[in-house]
Amino acid sequence: MSGNAFRRLRGDWLVRTLQFFLLLLAFLLFMGISRVFPFFPPPYRVLSAAGELISGGEINQHLLVTLYETLTGFLIAIILGIWIGLLLGVSRTLALIFEPIILSGYAIPKIIFLPLLMMIFGVGLNSKIANAALHAVFPVILNTLVGIREVNGIFLKVARSMNATRVQTFAKVYFPSMVPPVFAGMRIGLGFCFLGSLLAELFEAKMGLGFLVAHFYNLGQIAKMLAVILLVFLLTMMINAGMKAIENRLSRWRATWKS
Amino acid sequence: MEELISVKRVSKIFEDSGVNTGGSVEAVGKVDFQVRRGEFVSLLGPSGCGKSTLLDIVAGLEPPTSGEVLIAGQTVKGPHPKTAMVFQSMSVFPWRTALENVEFGIELKGMEKKARRERARQVTQLVGLAGFEDKYPSQLSGGMNQRLAIARALALDPEILLMDEPFGALDEQTRFLMGLELLRIWEETRKTILFVTHSIAEAIQLSDRVLVMSARPSVIREEIPILLPRPRTIETLTTEIATQIERRIWDILKVEAAKGMTPDGR
Amino acid sequence: MKKCWIFLTALVGLLTLSVPPPASAQLRTVKIALTSQENMDNLPYFVGMKAGFFKEVGINLEPSYFRGGGDVVRGVTTSATDLAGSAAPSAVFIAASKGEKIKVISSNVGQLLIVWVVKANSPYKSIKDLKGKKVGFSSPGSVTHTTIQAILKTEGMEKDVEIVRAGTPGENWTAVSNGVIDAGWHVSPAVYNLVSKGEARILITASNYIKDYTQSSVAAMEEVIEKNPDMIRNLLKARAKAIKFISENPDKTMSIWAEELKLPIEIIRLAYKDLPKGVYETASPKPESLLGAMREAIGAGGMKEPLDLKKVTDFRFLP
Amino acid sequence: MAVSERIKVKAGQAAALLLFLGVLEWLVRKRFVSVLVLSPPSAVAMKMLEDLQGRELWTSLQVTAMEFLLAALISFVVGSFFGIVFFRFRIIRSALEPLLLAFYSAPTILLYPVFLTLFGLGSPAVVSMAVVLGSIPIMVNVSVGLAGVEPIFVKLGRSLNAGPWLMFRKVMLPAATPTIFTGLRLGFTYALVAVIAVEFITFSGGLGKLVSWRYFLFDTEGLFSAIAFIILIASLMNRLLQRTEDRIRKRWT
């Protein structure tokens, strides 16, 4: 085994053990907290509650409702986001005026628009979908914009020198080079969508994982509440990992291009 | 051999609408020259003398401010079907495999897939990339990617190849070998080549005639025929005559290159 | 920009259509907004549904439970539901003062039955001990909000106690048990569960302070009333039958209530025994109790000046 | 950008804003949208003026400002400490980084009941959650900034045999400042977002609570006025941080 391979292996091994100890520490800390605060259940009760929720199927319809809100909001965010991104990418004046406004969108807590969305779309699912879309549209717009601007000038010159029509230029030059950045925007957008629908459910809802967290808190069933939060965190990690895998496959050439 | 390209009193002034410099930049002065069919002519000049702009004008990518360019007797309005261009920087599409890159031009023309694939395979072999058809540009060396760019141009079966310092980004040795490779392809395909470079050695190694250009605004200072036997090899390029020609070109360029050294001259 | 507006309006249209309301065969579905499930205000509706009184008059009642009096009213004004079965009058008046065309069409619970509880082992013996502490209520403009402010005012303590929005009775009790607030509001029957188990102790009984008060009312938007007066008349008729049923067959009522709230029958028996006579009404609330609610709503900062009662009530449909 | 172009952009933005408000005003005036869903901008503007004179806005602003400053300070201290630890001990960084990034993308706000119980209702819970969200970007950027210092500078420092502390203060820190400042900007921005979001969800005082409170009181104009103030404050702070960062970057690179 060559020198650095060995060192890398040793490094990984060390990292793994450190992570294990940190996890153990967290576990003990959690146990400690549950002693100090009677309100807090010990970790194993949370894990068994999680198991119960899944096997008992109590969580299924809530999971479906949240996923329905997230995915619908995601669809709207993509259509709206890419459309606005293209609009700004094409026209310089629009970009000069609206890009700073969209950039400051990140600094504004978007949850304050939830009451407005509830007044417009009612207390049902539509306001959750709207909130999810509102949270996700910003990264999609900005990454689409980046995608257009990053198209290499030389490629456009090549296309022009070969008399490519506007449609051909878009399909064969713009589109392929925009796929990776736009997809990255969609991955971030999906995370925000999930956040948006959960927050809306937390505020006022009848169904959904966000509602479940508030509901169990109201009933004082803290083990179940923490179990739902744990499941939500795992779900986010899975969604993120899945999208990252697709993204790497989509820009297979890009990964090698960068190395 | 009839005249294929004729450039008549072409000049180019960029109305710089940008805010920083303001005013206009005269890139190309008054330029006249012709290229006969099958000839290998190079445009040699100091960096920033507007030779690439001139090539863009011949290729129809840039309209001249005055004068005109005729290809096979027709005035050039836009990219001419009879010409194909090869650029300096990495101009192959990283998301396409080598073969797909070569097909790009004929794909745009709408050539049917089977014929297109066959043509592309043939040209890929011609430029010596057989066996690399399915590799991505990121998996190929700089030299191989430039061969791809040449193959992409050749696939269009143009009469004229317009090459803008295609080997500029390569190291000395690879550049010389790519030069020999280009000459082999040129002899095999009998194309007419207009080649832009800032390297005297490369101009001498490759061309029948060298048009030495002045600093900006560029004009043709002198036209120097390269009376060296073909095919060009290390021996022919190190003969007494070759070094004489080199010294003569260097005398002209020394003055022009100095102009480019002042801070504002780009 | 024009293209963008067309796109957006089309998009909003698409959205609202995406969740079509379910239609049932011959019964007319009526979506009713009720306060949180564990609240005694909802008993007439549980009984009406289980005993089939609503079905008799051709109504398939579909309840959706909201966290506080204010939320119930918003469930009606955003037309997510057809009418409110247990809406806080103060919230109705606040909404009306802002221009919402919502009207009280009947009383639901004519007296004030809410209480504030503390942990059984807590040091608080009387309301005076809550100085500098935190007390919970449901949501702004609701009965609990307006009442606690009135009580603190009569005790001259409104500056020394921090009142905190803590949502439903369940939420309030969770907050009390983990020390987020010191006293939380609660209401029969769930409160008996906590008291009998020795976990909680009642510290403040609202009815000791405020006599005439309509705790919750039946309210609907003017538009809904004009469009289907028969539905309103039938609903109130069925509701009146349910109320008669509650007082005439205690055992069946208690079993319905226990099953609906999944609480042990002994707790429900305690709660039922404690219900004052004629607590549930199908009548026009006494004007002074409505005015009381309006006075508290102004006190809570929900509205500036009082409204003309005639404009916010419509008792034409009472049986 | 030249001055003339910057003015043109500002004018364009002002025009776009006025057009947007004008359309809203028209929509409400012409009854396309009920006045209870969308208050006409003119009414909102009046309410904003009223708020400026009233006490409610200022007390809320005071609470939010205090919570934000506290959260920003703690995030800075916590973030820089862990950032330096991550830089010095590469093992710890590779061990903790996946966890941190997962934490960062996950909806941490859902943990508000946990923070409510640990830290109690009101400012403590708000500040603690804001610190969690605010310190992560600082941590990451401090460690990345220090790691990204040009090796030549490090060699130069070592050649002048500067001690570790001197090396850190005189070479590493100045070189890493642009990246570190980006971390601070992101950290402070997310801290402010977290403060207002948690106030909104837990009703625990400040501008966030003002919005949800007025929603429940059917005070639509008040709601829009509170939202407008939050947008103003958040984008003002964001522009301020952005401008300072640009100035730093211009001087450095």
C-alpha cells in the first residue's frame, strides 16, 4: 500500500472512531439532559417511539401530506424559478434591476409572508404549497442565472461559426452547460421546499409532519415529538444524498472536467 | 490556381461603447491580401495587433468597418459554408464524447445519423484519434483536444480552414509535433489554410507564404514566401535559408513588437 | 411584465382548483369550524353527529378543529369552512370591526367555564402569588385572552403578570408541566382528568370574576347565511335537539363524549355532573353578555370602538 | 459600474417598486382582491407612520435588536473558536463537518420545543436557536479561510521565523480576512432570519411576534406594516454587510 494511501486509511479510521465517540458523547449528554429535565425522555424511548410510529403506520398519512405539499411547491418553484432565471439571464437591464432584490431575498425571513399566503390561499394545503414554493424559488432563480452566465463564450462562437440557428444554439450549447448549476439550484430548492411546508404546518395545520411535531408537543408526548423530528432530519439527509447522487451522474463529464 | 480568398482594403474600428476607455479603438488598419486555393498562408504579428479580429472578419463573424472580403468571388456576409474555423482556447464541448464533438458541425447541418457517424469516425482517424471516440474531453490531453477541434472543422468538408493560433496553448514540443500532424492532414485533404500565429518558427515551419503584420492598427508590413522544400522536416527547417528567413522576419517584427511594450498598448 | 401577470393569475387559479371539495350523495356536506377537540364547547356537535340529528335534517357535518377562538373565526372568514360552531364572540367582533361580514347567529355556551390551573405541587395558593409570573391563554382576541386580561385588571395585576399565547388547553398544560409558563388555561372535561390524577390544581375560575359572558357562539358569514338559510335553520334545529338529548339522556351522552375524546368514563361523569343547568343554549345570547365580550375585546386591543350589535348578530333562524 | 449606470439601476428599481405597489393599489381599489386579504399600500403606509409614532413597534424592535446582537456576538465567539479548532485539528473537522452540513440544511426550526424547554420561553430560546444557525457559517468560513491562506505567505512568515502566535496574527488572519468576513456576513444574516422566525413561531416577543399577533387580531394593515418594517431592516442590514465585504475584498484582492 503506497504511503499516502496508508495515511488516508489511517486518517479515515481515526475519523470514524472520533465520530463514534462524539455520537456516544451526544447519547450520554441526551441521557444527562433527560435526568435534569424530567420533561425529556431518554434517547432509547425516542428511538422506540420512532419505531412505533413507522410500524404502526400512524405517520404515513402525515408523511404523504407533507411530501405532497413539498413536491407540488417544488414543481411550481422550478417552473417559476427557471422561467424568471432565464428572463434575467437574457435581458441585462432586468438583471441589473431585479438581481439585487432577489439576492436580498435570502436575508429576509420568508416565514413572515405565511399569514399573507394563508389569507390568499386559505388555511388548507394550498397555503403550505405556496409557502414551500416561496422558500424554494430563490435558489432556483439564482442558479439558473449563474448557469446562463457561465456558458463559455468560445462555445457560442463555435456555434455561430457553424451557422447554428438560435434554437440549435440553445439546445446544443446553452442547455447542456446549464444542467449542472440549475440542478444544484433545484437540490437546494427542494431542501427549502421541505422547510417551507414544515414551517407552514407548524403554524396552522390539520395534517403533516410539522403539524405532528406541534400536536405531540401539545399532548405532552415528547418522545413521539422527538421521534418525528428525528425522522424529518433523516428524511432531509436522504433527499439531499439522493439529489447529490443524481447531480453527480448528470454532470459526469463535469466531475472529470474539473479534475 | 484561382484566388479563393481576397481581402480588399479591410479595416476595423471598435466603437467602444464600454464606459472605461471611451472613444474608439482602431484594431485593423488597411489590409489587402489574397490566398489561392490549396495554399497555406499564415498571418504573423505581435500579440494584440488585431490578427484574430482580421481572421474573424474573413470568417464572417465580425463585419469590417470598411472594405470587403470575397470568398470564391462572393462577398462574405456571415459565416461562409465553404469555411470552417479552429479556435485557440479549449473549444470542444466537455459534455460531448470525442466522436459527438466531431459530429457537432454536420449534426447542425442536419446530416442523417448513420452517414454522420461514419464521416465522423473517418475524420477522427484522419487526425490520429482512432480508439478515443468514446472518451470525454476532460480525459484527453490538450493536444488531443485540439485535434478534435480540427476534426470537427474537417468533418464539414470545407474548402478553407481558418485557424486562430490553434496550438497557442500547447508547449513547444507538442506544438512542433502538432504542426507536422497538421501538414500531413493538409497534404492529404488539399484544403486552403489561413493560419494566425505570433510564433515565427511555427509560421516558417508550416506556411507557403507568411504575411507579417504591424502593431495595432495592423497593416501587412511584408509578404515573405517560404521557399523551403516540402515535406517540412527538422532538416529542412534548420538549413541556412530557413535561419535567413527567420532573421529577416525578426528584423521587421522587432520594431513592431517594441510598440506593443508600452503600458497602454494591450 | 404583462406576460408575468397572466402567468401568475393562471397559476393561482390552477392552485385553488387542485384540492376539490368532496361531494356526498343526497346529504349536503357542511364543514363546521370547532375549537380544539378536548373543549366542552363542542359536546352538542359530537352528540348531534353520533345520535344522527344532523343526518335527520339532511346535513353531513364535517368538523375541523382549530387551536383557539381566534383561529376558529379565521377558519370561517377564509371560507375554509361554512360556519363556526364554537367561536369566541370577542374574536367575531374583532373580525367584524375589521370589515369581515361575520355574524353571531346563536349562543353555544352561555356561561364562562374556563379555568387556569397550576402544577399541583406548585407554591401558588391564590392569584396574588402569580406576580411576576407567566400565564397562558389560547390566541389573541379569543375568550381566554380577553378574560384573563379582565381578571388581572379586576385584581389590579395587569402590569405584574406576563400573559403568553400558548394555544390549546393541551399546549398550555404541556407548557406548565415543563416550566415554560406558570399557569395555563384549561376547560372541562380534560381538566378533570389532570385534577383527579393529582397533577394539576385549579387556581383561577373565570366565572367568579365575570358573570354574564357568552363563552362561545355559532357564527357564519353573511354571504353563507343569505345563500342557504334552510341549511342554517336545519342545523340550529338539529343542534337544539342534541342539547335536549344531552340533558335528558346523561348515560348515552357521557358514552358518546368518552368515546369521542378517548377519556375514561369516570372523568366524563365528573365533568358531566359539573355542567351547570342550561349551559348549552340555542338562543340569542343576552345582550349584556355580548356587550361584555365586546368590552373585553376592546380591552385586549383587538378593536378600537364598540360595534352596533344589530350589525353583528342575526337571530332570524333560531328554532 | 460607473455612477451613471448605478443611478439608472436605482431608478429602475424604484420604478419597479412603484409599479408593483400601484398594481396592488389598483387591484384592491377595483375590488379584484378583498381589502381583508390585501390592504392597499396607501393604507399600509399610513399604518407604518402610525406605528413609528406608537410604542408597540419600538418595543418590538428593541426586543429583536437585543436578541439579534446577543445572538450575533455569541455566534461570532462560538463560530471563531470552533473555526480555529477545525483548522488546527483537521481530524475533528472531517469528523464533524458532515454532521454540521446536515444540521445546516435540515429544518432546525423544528427543534423549537426542545429549545423552549431547555432555555425557557422568550429571548433565551430565540437567542440560542439563532446562535446555532448563525455560528455554523462562521465556523466553516473561518476554518476554510485559514486553510486557504497562500502557502507563499506561510513560507514568508516561517522564513522570518515568526512564532505561531505572531504568524497567526500577522500573516494568517489578515490573509484569511475576506473569507472570514463572508462567514460573518452569512452568519449574522442567518442569525437575524432565525431570530425573527423563532419569534414568529413561538410568539415570544419582538418583530416576529408582532406579525403573527396582528394576523390573529385580523389587523391586516398592521400585519403588512410589520412585514414591511422587517423587509426594510433585513435588507438594510444585508446591504450594509454586503458593502463592507465588497470594500474588504476590493482592498485585499
